[in-house]
Amino acid sequence: MSPANFEFLDALGQIERDRGISVESILESLATALVAAYKRRPGAAEEAVVTVDPESGEIRVYGQELDEEGNVAREWDDTPDDFGRIAAQTAKQVILQRIREAERDLKYEEYAGREGDIVTGIVQQTDNRYTLLDLGKVEALLPQAEQVPYERYEHGARLKAYIVEVRKTTKGPQIVVSRSHPGLVKRLFELEVPEISSGVVEIRAAAREPGHRTKIAVWSNDPNVDPVGACVGARGSRVRMVTNELRGERIDVVPFADDPVEFIQAALQPARVREVRLDDETGIATVVVSDYQLSLAIGKEGQNARLAARLTGWRVDIKSETQLAEEEAGYGEEWAEGEWVENAAGEMVWQPAEGGEAVSAAQWSAAAAGGAPVPGVAAPEEHKPDDAEPTPAAVAGAPTAPAPDAATAPAPEAATAPAPEAAGPAADGGDNAGTTA
């Protein structure tokens, strides 16, 4: 063995020990690269194979002639005289390439199994599309879709993020992290609450509106441990640490319950619930609260109701006691659909939505003597639209419903009233009579 070959093999052994790259894989890659280098030489055989002796480091090139079936018909030694110089240059390139590939593989393997974990990084670059976090050996990508609205990331600031995906690319692993994922809240509580990391307390459910409010439902496997108290900490110290990391986001910790009624009552905290009625077929939970608790139960722009619905998995329909009493007294009857329109003669007539003969104002007034109201019809203005008051009337064969309080002819939406089940306003209705989330 020549001294050069000995040094070459010794260097390969050192690379194997330091980088974890096997000598066999380097020699195999080197042989492939040498074949390509040999074929670029003038007069080279169309088919060739390169062998590298792992004991002596000797490199030989064999030209081959194949028959029609692809078998080797003839083989000869075609090693060029100056092939040692070419082999040295090629070996350098192959080894460097293999080292880069090995480093990328090691980085990928380090983070491949950490999806769902939390990492701490330093903000390196930020723009309208994404933010880059330096995790030490690699960089993490924080896309705009995973950022918290109105949250600003200053260069050099330390930031905790949740790993949502690890991709393997030709340039190395690409780690996608999130600041808006509900899992970030769970991981932060695991860092701050030893009972969660040890398994005594579990986070059974979480619902989050990033940057505004989060609700988590906790459960204790030990009857002597209060799950809510463990997460809140002494004077709120533990939950305050999580809130500070989330830059002021409000966090509600509620106890989990197997009974849906108890769970829904807890999920709507801090509002106090008087009654919960469940409809298993529709998945709607009708929640009854006191009149003065209605705004608190709905929350700002329906936020409390929406989070409670996501946390429990039920559609939450919140009603006040007054509204429920009115519906049970019969004010929730189904209304006919239609609208007051002006006909060709300039008279106001009631036109049913399903078609049919219109009801004139005269017929409406004449029916008033019978005392039966027209279904879903507010009285038209016969003479003075701004002063006239609606009076009940009836049309033969039509269902009954109260006349709206509007003194003017209602728009199509106002003339159509929903069924009792959907009488409450939407979850974003603020302080109105009810909400559905």
C-alpha cells in the first residue's frame, strides 16, 4: 500500500468516527463519481466500472463490452495513467458532499420526532410573509398564518413556538412553527405546572382565539389534587407566566366533567348558568341564564359562547329567563313569510312569499273585527305611514302570529320571523336576547 493510499484510508476512518459516515458508503459514492469522471475522458469505454479496494485503497477502472442481453461479454483494465490525480479531486468533492448530506440527515432526525413539541428561538428576520427563528443548529419558519394577529416580533427577541411540521428538503430540514396553535398553551402549562408534566393533572380540551382569549378544561387523576388550583398557582403565579409568554392573552381554566351539563356550565364561566337543556339529535345545548348574566355569558362579540362551544363540542344557544318565558307563553309561533308591497294602484298589500293572492289593506282592516291576526303581518299604513298603529287582523285559513311593533312597513327580513328554536340572535349579538355558538 502506498503512503498516499494509507493516508486516504486513515482519513476515511477519522470521518467515520467524527461524523458517523461509514467508510463503505463513502467508497460507494466515490466509485460512482469516478465512473462519471472516467466517461468524460476521450476514448473512454461506453460501459465501465470502478473498484476501490477498502484494504489497500487502490482504484482500478475496468471497461466493459455488453452483449445484446446486457451481459458483460468482455472486460479489460482501462485505468488511465493520471487517474490518481482525477481520483483525488473527485474524492475530495464526494467526501464534502457526503459530509453535508450527513449533517442535514442528523438535523432532520433531531427534529423529525419533535412535532408537537415547544422550542425557544431568537427572531432573526421578519417580513409580511414569515418570520425566521434561530434555534441554534437550524432555523425555524413562522408563517404569517401561524402568527398571532397584531403580535410584533422584534429582531433579537427570544420567542417560544410550537412545532407543527418538520419537512425534509435538499437544503436540510425545514421546521414550521406556530404561535397561534392551541397546543402552544398546553405545552406552556406543562413547563409551568409540575402536576401536568408528571401526569397527575391532564388538559382534556382547549379552545383558543389567538391574541384574545383561551379556555382549557383540566382533570385530576388524584382526588386530593385540585386541577384548577394546580394550574392557576399561588395567587395566579403559574397562569400568569403563561399569560406573559402569550403577551397578555386571557386564559380561563375550568374543570372538566364527564356530564355534558356540568361541563357546559363550567365552560361558560364566569357566567352563572341556571339551566342547560340538551338536544342529542341536533347537538344543541340550550342554556338559560338570568337576565343580568346574559351579556357575561355571551361575552364580547360572542367570544365566551364561541369558546365554550369549541371546548365542549356542543352548539350553545344562550337564552335569558325572560326570553324563555315569552317563548313558552306562545310568542314563538311560526310566522308566515311575506312582505308589504305597493301595488299598481298605490295601495299597500300583503304578498305571501309562497305566492298566492295578496291581502289588501282594506281586507286586513275588515278582518280586524274578527279579532284573529294575520300571520306574521304588521299592519300597513293606510293614510299616515308615520303615525298609524298596527292592529290585529285575520285572513281565512292562515296561521296566527303577533304583529311586529314597527310602525312602518317592514323590510322583507323583518316580515319573516324564525321558528322558536332559532329565535335567539347569533353568538356575536352582544347583549341581545340569546346566542348560538
